[in-house]
Amino acid sequence: MKKSIFYFLTVFLFCNTLFGQISFGNIDLNDQDQILFTIENSSAHINPYRALVTSKIKNGSSEKNPTLLSYYPERMELTAAKSGDQNNRVLQIRNAYGTASYDIQADSFSWESQYQGIPENPLPLLPYSYSNDGKYYCYMEKTSFISARLILKSQESGESRVLCQNLQISYDSVPVKWSIQGNVLLYEKDDNIYFCNPEALIKGIEIDEEYRLIGPGSINSVEFTDSKYFAYINDYLMYKINTKELYTMGLYSEIIGQGTVVGRLPFRFNSKTDKFSVNKDLNSVFIVQNQRMFSYLVAHQDSCDYMDIIYSRPYTDSTASLVNSYIFWDKTGCPVLWLEKLPYNEDVIRCSAYRITNQATQLFEIEDSGKPYLSPDKSKIAFYAGQTAYVYDISNWNRIAELTGERIISLLWYDSRTIYAGGEKSIRKWNPTVNYSTVVGLSSVKAAYWNGKENNIIADNASGNMYELDSVKNTWRKIGLVSEYNTSTQNGRYRVFTGTSANYNYKNALYIRTLGKKPITKAVYKETSKKFAPKNRVALVFDAYDNADGLAKVITTLKKYKVSGNFFVNGEFIRRYPSETKQIVANGYNCNSMFFSQTDLTKNSFVINEDFITRGLARNEDEFFHCTGSEFSLYWHAPYYKANEDIISYSQKAGYTYVDTNMESFDFSIQDPKILIQEYYDNLVKNQGGIIPISIGFSQSKSDDYLYNYLDLLIFALFEGGFEITGINNL
């Protein structure tokens, strides 16, 4: 590959404070040598929040482990109490600083584990999957950027067992499913489905795994009902399996088969791309094939006969791309299809709910929303959109309640009458039946101070209310508004202040100055005084050749993690997909040219001269403008990154800067995207940055899998490797 004009030109001309993400502020020092301050991390890929921290000064230094008083709910789970009390449940809150627990019965917070220092480069947290009784949970333990071990763990004893040594990481879900009673766990391993009793496996008395095989497939192949049964789909057949007969089936599967056949599908189920949901009687199924085809099927008797097709339609909305879909069942036994869509002419996700019979009846549509959360008794549904959370009765689709005041980050049903809503400002316990909520913890704090001689802590979380800390329970109580309050940065022994940091990750640093005969200045956090060089830079380049399959997924992933993206649009793509071309612009991304056709310009069969290149670039410019009303940025690259010195020279005369990459492999030529991620990463480390090419679908690809399906894993690999993702103009 030829090098472009700015190829790997990593010149950092800016001061550290421009790029630092972590900052200290809102300092208050009391007469007992206790500091109160906030830490804010404005990293591009996480929601910024201010953690409230207190620390004791001893002999001129801060204590080793400062105390966090706020609990940002990046993820929340409901667990069993470690005391073994069956009636007590614990709300678990996880974020970059560690894991905190809210004991619901005792109404108290405590930190179960805490990050030592400050998480300078926080990644999104991996999900946990808890049994319904909260006694056991499964999680993924990373072994590389793209792979992990699947682990089962006991909440009470802390003992664990490895279920699978090598699976692909997912930041959305854990590849397991629990029975309602929590005594059966289904998990995926090496393209097969297995079962186990979690208690027996933890105690080491479970039978060998070879006798716990359900059959081939992924976790998408199985689905529990509310009863003792679960459904299993293998190719064209759907089976009903009784959990009480699992061990018999496992031991004698070659003789008695895989359960009772419910019916035959009119198409083959692909467990890697398809998903399904069954009704409680396990005689109706709703299947989503490759996120494009929706089918509602009914079996009238347990047999190998074909199931009746009640509804079957492809996704054909001409106004938006489909991002994701969810299925649940209403009280009448009809499936409800919930669709997340990205409009072609807007930059906000829209969600639509449809009741499916022999046709799809739209129930409502709402913007800026996410997935639905079904209540434990399946009678209500909760979801959040923008600054509001909603609860609907799904028997009549009447809105029961709304919770306003702040953007929701995570949401969890405690029981069918109680919800815990984790917002960007606070964690609230909400009873939608009477539409009443109360704050149990603060997520983020605008400012805080020591109050009076008692040194109670008062906090302002930017919600229009003030809160006082219960120092015993670590919970917050709402109090009246305080018109003004005083803070201090020094007492007779110490002065606390912010100053410059030698660490590129910090906008400033927090220091303690000893006021006495031996004036000494020390950093509260030692890492802020250590010198670290700026991060190497990487640009993600998305090439739109002749297929738009991955575009919606790419855009939503970039927006979710606030990552820069650079789109290069081929003339063939503009002509085939004008709506999708507009969608790139509507979501705020700059577009660049990839010539007017997808032809290899270096082939000898073409006469490539200056006029050909100039006219080809101009034609693509005009087609893009007529489609979107916007102009290209004056960067371009040839199709397949194939260009010679003459082609680059001709384009420069036309006013364009050529963009190239030194990558030796591309996603349209490599079969396994996971291998490609490792190749890209190794190349970036070697060259201290660069450009990563990613195709937005490619009809002529040699692979049936695409790199854009693993974009989140690629992004997190770059973050973990210490790279800064930026636009091509910043290289």
C-alpha cells in the first residue's frame, strides 16, 4: 500500500489539559482534616458523571482508599443476601469504581469491591446473568479482546465453576438461560447446548457434562416458559422438554430422542442469526430470522406436522433501518413485537410496539427509547425514553405511570409492584401503581459540602433538591433547599487545591499542602503526578461499497459509545441506497468519496489519466450532493484501497487528499472477522496508530460474517490498548 500524505503522522501539538478526561473539583476541607471532592470522567465512550469522594488526611497524605459516597448505576442486578436470608434481596450496582450493594431490608449501602485508585480508561461493563432467586449467576471473564471464559458462581459462598473455556465476548448478554425456579441452567458451549443444576455443579456432585447434552445449537435455540418446560429448536423441528426429565434424556438421548416434538417449521432455524419466543403453553412460537423476517406460528397438536403460519412478513419500513427487535406475549396469548428503528432522516432511535395476530397492529411509537422490561407477573411493561420512564398495562395498553426528572441509565423490576430506576442523578425506588418514588442513593453529584459542626455531608445532585448523607447507612435523605453554603480549602494544618497534572489522562490533579515547619505538597492520587505520554491515535474508516446491511448497526454503535467515524461512500452505494446515504448525514457524520464506481482502478484494462480521475471524483461529488444536499469532505480513497502514484497525484490536482492504510488484510477478503481484529490491533501497536478499514456490507465478500458485527469488540480492544479514536483529519 502507498502511504498517504498524513499516513500515521501523529503530531501532538496540543497541551495535556485539552485531552485529559478526568478532573477534580468541588473541594471542601473540614476542621477534622477530611476532604470532600468530586471526580468527573468525561471519556468519550461513557456517560460523564461526578463521583462524590471523601478522604481523611493523615501526616500530610490522603488515606490509601478514599470512600465513594455516590453509586452510578451503569449496571444493576437483583441478588440474594449473602447472609442466606431467603426474604432479603440485595440491589447490586456496578460501575467503573467497583460493585456496591443496597440492602433493601436494612436500607443501607456498602461497597463489596472497589477499584484501587481511579479507573483512567474505563470500559463498558460486561453483563451478569442471575438466577431468579439471586443465588447464582453467570458471567464472562475476558481472556482476550474478543474471547472469554463462561463462569458460574455462587452468590453466597463465592465458589465458582468454569462452564466454557472459549466463547465470544458479548457486551449485551450472557449466553445462558435460567429456569423460573432457578434449579436448571442452560448454557452454550462449542456449538452445543448443555444443562446443569447450579447447586450440584458448584458442590462438585453434578454428573459428567457428556450426559447433560441437549443438542446442537446456540443459546438462541432454547427458551423457557413459566412452567417446568422449555422449548428447543433444532433445524426444522421444535421440541418441548420437561426439566424433570433432563437427566433421563441426557443419559438415554440416543434411544428416546430430544423431547416431545411440538411441530415442524416451514424453514430452517439458524441459531447463529435467528431467535424465537414461545407462549406459556408452548404451542405458539414467534421467530425472527436474521433481523429481517418475522413469523408467528401455531401448532394444534404435538406432531411433526408443519405448524400453521398465522403471520409472516419481512421488515419493509421505508422510513427507517431496523436496529433491534424484542418479543413478549400479552395476557391473551398474542405476541407483541417491539422494534428499535433508526430513521433515515433523523438521528434519534424510534421504538414501535405491534400486537401480532394475522396482521400487525401498531400499539404506539416513541422516540429515544430502548428495550422493554417485562414485570415478573408478565402483566406490565416498563421502558424509558429521554427524561421519562413509563409503565403500561399490557392487557389494555393503558399507561399506568410515568417517572420524570432525569435520564434513566438502568431499570430493574424488584417485584410486580416495585421498580428500581437508576438515573444519571439518583437511584429511585418507584411504585408505579400509586406513581410514587423515593431516592435511595445518589448516582452523580454536582457539588457537596460539610455542614456545620456536626460535619454532616450535604449534596446537590442537580435535580433541584438537596440531600443529606446518613453516615451509618450511607443513604441520602432529601432536605429543604439551601440558599447558600460555604466551602473551605484550608484549615490550620492543611490546604487542598487543584493544579496541573503530568498524566495525559487528567485535566488537573488534587494536591494536599502541609502548613507547618516542613511544608510538603503531595498528590491525593499518586497516578496524577506520574508522567504519561499522549495516546496513539486511530481512525475508523467505514467503506460503503454496494450493500447497506451493516450501516444501522455501525451508526448506533458509534453513537452509543460516542466514537468518531469516517464514512467513504462509493457511487454505486449512493445510487442503490439513497435513503441510507442520507441517514449517514442525518446522524452528523462527515462523508468522503470512494470514486463513482467500485472498480479496481489499477487494472491494466483501464486507461487511467488525469481527466478520468477528475471526472470520476466530480461525478461522485455531484451524485452525493443531489442525494443529500451536503458536500463531501475533500478526502478520498480508491475502491479496495488500490491506487498508484499517478492516481494519487491526479486527485491532488483536483483538490483531494488521499487516505490510505497499511493494513495487509481487509474484511472483504478475510473469512474470520475475529482474526482480523487481532491483525488490525497488532498492526496498530507496531505502527503506533493508523487507519482501520471496515466495510458497510459487501455483496461480493468471500465471508458470510462481517467485521461490523464485531464493531463494539474492536472499539473496546482499541480503548483497552490505550488508543484514542479520532477523525482522519486529526491524524
